[in-house]
Amino acid sequence: LLQEVEALVSHWNLYINLGGFFACLFSVTLFGPWSDSVGRRPALILPAAGMALQTGIYLLVMYLELHVAFFLLGRILSGLTGDYNLILASCFSYVADTSERRARTFRVAVLEACLGVAGMVASIGGGQWRKAQGYINPFWLAFAASLAATLYAAFFLRESVKQKKEAKLFTLSHYKAVYRLYVAPEHPSSRWKLALYSLAFFLIVTVHFGAKDIYVLYELGFPLCWTPDLIGYGSAASYLAYLSSLVGLRLLQLCLEDTWVAELGLISNIAGLVVISLATTTPLMFTGYGILFLSMAPTPVIRSKLSKLVSETEQG
């Protein structure tokens, strides 16, 4: 029975993630270039509101005991407004707008460390809360947080784009701008760098986020058979890599170029994943999480490199 449940969970996770991915593929490439013209605030308001809508649908599913397919509907609707990916893209564009080139890598790393802190708090606190009161109350907090983010972006956030201009939203020109960025960049010599950095970033992020669901399924099954508490602690340990990578990046920048810091981060990631894949005991699993201490260093370096290769009007 447990194996059937695990298989069903993994299948629906796949459907939900794919639905969100394809919806985001359409929306992020539309809203990102659009934000270069109209400003970052609209590109932050839309996904935050979409995530509030998604959480609201999830709450309805739980209260009314609807079919799990409605989770997919909520994910697709959130994806069409940009979802988590557009929030990240807009936040990193905001940092690029407001930071100097030489300090950009560390600023981006600080922003990524915020993701780690939030993930740790959610993993530990959410796990205990879920154990005490079930799933519904934590989702109410997620709903309130999404609404608060929407209101903050709408009424209190200062705009970072200095020279805004009117631009149509639903037009192919935004997709053409993304195409031109790689085919005919402002500096022709940067074409291959843009393509290779983007490919590297895609592979790293795919491995990082794709492995998270696999971690949970592996920890639930034999031979680990973790409880929800342990799964929460394991998730928190994985998010700790954001903070340790920030500290490691800052220290290593004193004696190494950013590119070499990224290489060390990739080695940390490979070694940690190898240990986790072979882990048959709880201590060994946490050892694997510990070896990932520098695994998040490559992403801020690549984001910073990409940001420096394009003009100030192409950060979105």
C-alpha cells in the first residue's frame, strides 16, 4: 500500500510540476521583458496574487475534499501569472537595477540566502505545525503571506526602473526581445557566453529543484523510513546550504575569482549528491546534506555573469 501511495504521489507531483513549468515558460518570458519597460512592481504583484489564488484553491480542495486534479488547476493558474519563477526573476532584476556591477554577485547571493532562511523556517516550523494541527492552518499562513506580498509590492515597494515607458503586454515583441538577446546581443562577442551560462544555469537549477521531491520520496521509503519530523529537519538541512554558500562565497571571493568559486560549488554539489544517493542510514543522509555546504554558490555567480553581459534595459 505504501508503495502504491508513493507511486501515486510521485505521478501527481510530476503532473503538477509539468503543468506549472509549461505555464511559467509562457508567462515568465512574457512578463520579464515587459517589466524592463513598465517597471518591476507589476511583475511582482502578478505572481504574488497568482500564488494567493493557488493557495486559495488548495484550501478549497482540502475543505471540500475535492479531487487532487484541482491542485493541478491551481498550479496552472499560478503559473500563468508567473508563479515563484517570475517572483525570483523580478527580485533578481530588482537587485541588478539597484546594485553596482562589482557588488552584484554578493548582493545576488544575499537574496538567495533569504530563500534558504525562509525554507529552513518553513521546513522546521511547518513540519511541527502540520504534525500538531494538520495541513489546513499552515496553508492559511501561506495564503496570508501571499496576500501580504501582493499588497506590499502594490503600495509600498519603490520602483527600480528609472525610465519607465508604456508597453503592450500581449505582444510577440517580448518574445522577440528574448530571441534577439541570444541571437543578436548588444555585444556580439557575448553571444556564446550568454548561451553557455544560460545552459549551465538551467542544468544546475533543474538538478537542484528536481532532486528535492526525490529526497522526500527516498526518505519516506526503505531503508530510511523517516518520520515527518525527520523529513522536515532534512529539508531544513538542505536549505542550510543557501546560508553556508553565502558565507563561503564571501570568504572565497577574497582569494579566488567568482568562476573558481562556482567550480568549487559544483564539486560540492556532485559530492553531496553522490553521498545522498548511497545513503542507507540517517547519519549518512545528513552527511550528504552537509557536503552540499557550497552547492548554492554557482547560481549567484551565473546570475551575476548573465546580468553583466546585457544592458541595463535588458535585466528582465
